[in-house]
Amino acid sequence: MSDNIISISNLVKRYGDNVAVDHFNLDVRDGEILGLLGPNGSGKTTTINCLLSLLKYDKGDIKIFDKPMTPDAYDIKSQIGVVMQNVAVIETLNVYENVDFFCGLYIKDKNLRKKYVEDALEFTGLTDYKKYKPKKLSGGLLRRLNIACGIAHKPKLILFDEPTVAVDPQSRNAILEGIKKMNREGATIVYTSHYMEEVEELCTRVVIMDHGKNVASGTSSELKASLINRETIRIGLPNKSKEIIDDLKEINHVYKVLEDGDDVVIKCDGGEHNLVHVLSYLSDKNIPFGHVTTELPTLNDVFLEITGKELRD
């Protein structure tokens, strides 16, 4: 048996002349939270739909739990939970009835299903709202209902697609903590989001898609370490001169110095104590300076470096 819960090999999906997924490869390991990132049009949604056998694809192999995934592989599908970005609940049913309905698609034993539904309501903090209809719920509670419907049957693999869009900070925190708890209890999770801070907090590994391909993968730390820019120092330096700028460029690990109004922006490609070295130079030369800030790279910096900064539809 493989340690991979998901194995995608050379996946190709075309829409006419447009190649939406281009020989895409992905392994998701048992017990991890994998962040699947990509700009609009990168192929993420198409890949997920192929993974779930909701779309036919032109080429490639997809295995889940070490078995080929097919449209009628109900034994596999019964172990998968899906929480999509668009809330999908039944407006005429109350909270309890919604969760019971979706759980009942997989769990036929009434007593077991009752326990699973109550577990899901408690897990998502919806026990006090079980008689409410969806239209009576806030946006955050509605998102949590969407999650309860997707995970009530206790799946081994859960796919989350932008689960915290347009929710308040308290609900977002509750959702993220819930995802961590599900993972601790044994669920393997694939998580897509445009909130990079969530991905950094949650995901044990990150894959970045672009133009239908797997263009980068690794932990957040590994991906950030791949950037040229490892630290950015900004200093208020209104009396700077060409000589000062040239001297700053000679400091070890400084690869670029930019002027920005009364500030200088110093880019470093690695090393330690870069700020100490810069401030020591200014102090030794008796050069007055104002505010000082330093920033380390973020996952957002990696994303923009790899996929480009232009806005996409």
C-alpha cells in the first residue's frame, strides 16, 4: 500500500484548444493538510472536479486510497467529504435536517447516523441552531452548516474550497480550528484558499498551480527559502547621498538598495543580523536616520514571484 491518499499522474484536461490542466502531477500523503494554490484560471477547480470524477479528462491516472477513481467508485466516494466555496444546503430543511440528509447519503443505519449528525453539529458549534432554517443563519453560521453537511459522515479525505470566504473573524477562527482538529483525528485534507496567512497557519505542505501545471511545492519555509529576497529593510534616511547608497550596497548579503522618497529600501539575499550590520554602518559613520522596519518574506511573496503580479480574470 502507498502512503499517498491521492495520486494524480500526467493529468490533462482540454476544453477545445484550451489546455486547462497540462500534465499535472500531485501526491497527497496520508495525514497531511495540503494547500493547493493558484491564481484564477490556473486549473485548480478543474483538477478537483477531475479528482472527484465529476469531469472526464483527456489523459492521466487518478488514484484515491490506492484505487483508481471512477464515476461509479462509490466505495471511494463514501470516504470523501467535499466543502465547496458556494454554500450548498437545502433552504426548506432546518440545520439538523440538512446535516441528516447529507449524512444519510452515506450512512444508512439510523442510530449511527443520528450520532454522526449530533457529532457534526457539536463539532461546528451548531447544536443551539439545529431548528433554524438556513435563511435565519448569519454568513458565518451558514458556512459552518456547509462544513457540517460535508463532514458529517466522518470522511477520511476532505476537500475544502475557500471555506472562509466572507465570514467574520470569529467564524473564520472557528473554521480553522475545526480543520486542525479533524486533521488531528485522522482526516487528510486538501485546502484551497486565496488567504495566504490561512495556508501558512494550516498547511503542512503547499503546491502552487499555474497554467495547469504543478510549478512549485514544498513547506512554506522551503518555498520562502527559494526566493532571492530573504529580508527587506526600510530606513528613514532623508540625508542620503550616492556615497551612502554605494556603501550600503557593499554590505554582505545586500543585493539591491532602492530609494523611495526619504527612505531607503535594502534587499538582502540571506544571512543573519542584516539589520545589525546596516545600523552599525550608519552608527559608525554618524549618519542620522529615522524609522526602521524589517520584513521577512511571506507565502504571498512566493505566490506572486512564481505566478506573476498581473491581475487575471
